[in-house]
Amino acid sequence: MYECPWCTQKSFSFWQKQTLGPNRTLRCTSCTRHVSVPWGRAHLAAIPLFVCAVAGLWFIGDAFNSKLIALAGAFVGVAVGMVLTMPLYHAIVPLVKPESGARR
């Protein structure tokens, strides 16, 4: 469980935090205020996802010389990237009070 930055109550689950992005907020069940994640850290945590997707697309596509198999390699890269991104997102991306431009 994660603490709300407003009331410090542990009211957010792992999966709730995984669905958050810099432009999305969730409402705390304790204080009913919205929380979000910081833009820079959220995008930094997503780098392994994009690197693995491009690597799968590039290396598998070159190895088999097929666009269809290259696309399958990209999907495998996305799956591997998610496995790397989720714990990284858990570790380095805190819950914060949202900026005024965040969507609710």
C-alpha cells in the first residue's frame, strides 16, 4: 500500500499506482483529494519498456528479415519491458499532489 501525500494514510494499492500517469489522478479514499505521479520520474521508469520494444523490433526483424516477425518481436519486447518497468515504477515514482493541469 502507498501513502497519500495529503493525509499520509495508506490508501493506494500497487495496481492503482501502476495505472497512474502524470496526466491522470486517483482520489484518496481517506481524504478524497486527488493524487498523481511526477512527469519526469514516470517517463524515466518507462524507458525500459520502449528500449525493449525497439530492440525486439530491430534485432528480431533483422534476424528473420520479416516485418511480421519483427512486429511479433516488438510485442515480446513490450512484455519484457513491462516486467522491467513495473518494479522500477514502484521504486522510483512517488505519489504526489497533482499539478493544476492534471486530468481528473
